[in-house]
Amino acid sequence: MIKEPYRLMINGGVLSPGELKYICEAAEGLGLDAISFGSRQDIIFPEEIDATKFSQFDKIKFVQPKKDKVENIASSYVSAEILTSTSWLTSDRYLYVLEQFKHNPKLRINVIDPKQRLVPLFTGNVNFIASDHEDYWYLYLRLPGWKKTQMYPALIYSWDMDKIELAIESILQEEPETIETVFDLVSDAVDTNNRTVDKPLEVPFYPFPYYEGMNRIGTDRYWLGLYWRNNRYDLKFLKAMCDLCSENKIGKISITPWKSFIVKGIPQNSKLQWEKFLGKYGINVRHSMLEMNWHLPVNDKEALNLKKYLVTNFDQNDISTYGLTFGITNHDSDTYNFTSIVIEKNRQPEAIGDFRIRDTYNLLYAKNFDPNTNEYIMHVQDVDMVELPGLLMELSQLYFEELGTEREEEKSLESNKEVFEEEVYQCIECLTIYNESYGDITQDIAPGITFDNLPETYECSLCEAPKSSFEKKVLLKQN
């Protein structure tokens, strides 16, 4: 049994060059020569360290998540400016939102833009997903013991996120089983500025992005993605890189869930300086997508060897995996899957005598090969390792055959739907919509209540304008 490594919680996966340099110096003081990154965008000390020396480094807190009941906040800040994004969710807005979380969360929190693909949406217990309304978020919960993710029946205001998450933590002792119970308990506990949900969350599909190397932002800046296949980042290199960031007035470094990191805002006139720096340390920034689209358990040499075996087979057979992601997991893992294809190692039966039992695996793939569907399909069960390359190539071929066809089928279905008119009412002050299909849970208005049947005391859930401030609008919808 591998002892749980110590970690540092990195709020949103974002830290300054000065903070990272201090962490590297602390790691050196503890006898390490490298650090690793975790799938929750945290920092991992990959080897056993002496806990009696922690007091020497009072600026950081060392934790073991399972033992200390502390989780990291993950965010898609790393994708801001460099990938497709929600227009109002800028880098600065992420930082303001993340700054409000002052406590040590007991639940996994995600703060995510649904229009990017680098950071998964639903891997937290508490998932804040940006809506089209500025400073409002969908909230999807999958609390401990829940088998499915459920949508909270209201949009959450940016500056309420911390207190709502704290309220959710405080009601866990009630063991709520439904999202309605959670909503009622949270509403009783805290005052909020919720907004009614007026349309379902839409998550566009994009192929998985390539996130390594030097890439342009706008006309005069670059971003640099760095990935090391063994997830052991040399401390001397990291410290020198932090100094270079400071010299170039780069304020933030971002960790990805793929055991890599990104530096944004490299000035154009410093690009050559950075390229020489990478060359001096012999840094490879030309890994193939075959290498980079994998998620492995931390410090699992067997998983790393299995990945090498499978990638080698893909490479030898000239197989493309563009847009796909792969994960290796164990039967007893408590993390949520977030890759297109999952290779799950089964529990071994007890051996009898000297009889050697070989490992077997299950292969699962996400519906439409999109992990954001939160739905996985079993492809095969209990297969030997030597069968995996052929089966994965089979799945990769299926992915390319289906790529786009699902969307075309959806478009065809959409075009065949009957068009009808739907009446809604819109606040003339802030443009909030009241749709009877959704009701207004923020004011205990159940779905199905027409606007005419609302009490005369009804107010806009956002700006508190009176009922008389709403105007009828007609929307064209398909059925």
C-alpha cells in the first residue's frame, strides 16, 4: 500500500512565480529534487518527507487530503485567454472569484468555463459552471454517496459562491439525498442573490486541445505549456523559470489537470530569451498528442508502464488519437472519470498456492466520446493487457467514424421538430426572464405556474423590480 503523499492546495491551480519558488526552496529543504502536479491542480511531494521540518516553512501548509479532509479548488483559469471562453469570464474575474474562498474546503470544488475543454466540468462535489449571464453560475452537485450529478435549481451569484459552498458542507450531516432538500436547507441557512434558471446548460463539444509549446496570444504575447512525462519537475529548472517570469513581469503560473503547467503573458520581445532558456535546460516541448492526452494515478509505476506500452503500440501502428483522452484507473479509485476512454484495472481474486494471477482490465468510453456527458458505456470487461492495444485502436476508429455524425443527427432531429411559440415574461429593468416551464424556485414558485397566476407581490428575482415591470415576449421553440 503506497503511503498518501503530502500535497499543497493551490487555490484554482493558480500561483505566483514567487509562491512557486518558495515551494521549490521548501522542497529542497526537505531533501527533494523534484515536485509533481496532481489532477486537482495541486502540488505533490512525490517522495516521503520529514514532517518534523514543516515548521521551517510557515508560509505553506502541508496536507494529506484523505487524512486531513482537505480538498483543492480546481478552476479553468488556466484556459482563459488561450482557449474558447465565456466572454465575461476573464482572468481577473477568475481571480476575484477564487479569492473569496478563504476556508479549507472539505469538498472538491470546481470553478469552470463550459466553453473550454482543457479542464473537466463535473469532477468536483460542488461544480460551479459559468452561465451566459454575467457573474452567474450553474451549480451541479455530486455529494458524497450520490451516484449522479444533479443541477441546483437556481443560478448562483459570483459573490455568494463561498458562503453557499460552506452552507452545503454544514448540511452534510443531514445526509441530503435530493437537490431539492439541499436547496431548501441552504436557503434557510444563508441569504443569497440567486437568479432563476431560464434555460438549460449548454456544453459545446470541442476536441481536446494541444497544450504544449510556445503559442501566440493576440499580437504581442505568448503562452508556454510544459509537460514532463514522468511528472517529476526539476526544482532547479522551476526556480530559474520563476526568476525569468519575475524578470518578464509575469504574475501567474497555472497548473493543468494533466500534470503540466502553463505560463501566460510572455512578451514578444522575450520569446527568444525563453527559447534559449528551455534549450539550456534541455526541455522537450514537442511531445506528441499520443503522450499528452493521458491521465494516470499519482506515483503509480504500473500505470505509467501500461501507458508506455499502449502509446508505443499506437505509435508503431501510426494511430491518431487527436481529440481523444485516455485514463487509467483502479477498481477502488474514488475520483470521477474525466477522459474519453477509461482503462480500469480490476481487483485481483485471492491467489491459491503459487498460482500466478494476471491483471485484467475493463474498457469504458464516454457517450459520444465526450466526458462532459457524465455517462460511460462499458465496451469490454476482464481482458488481458495484451488485448488492450487492439481494443483501444478499435475504439479510436469508432470515435473517428462517429465524429460529427452525432451532431449531424442532432441537427437533423432539430430540423424535423415542430416549431411553436412560447410565451415568457422579461423584466424591462435587467432583462431577467420568467418562464413558467422553470418557475422561480428562488421565490418558491413551482414550474407550471403562469405569469398571470403569480401573486401581485411577485418581484424580479435579480433586481427586485415589481411584477408590473415584466413584458410579454414570444420565443420560437422546437418540439
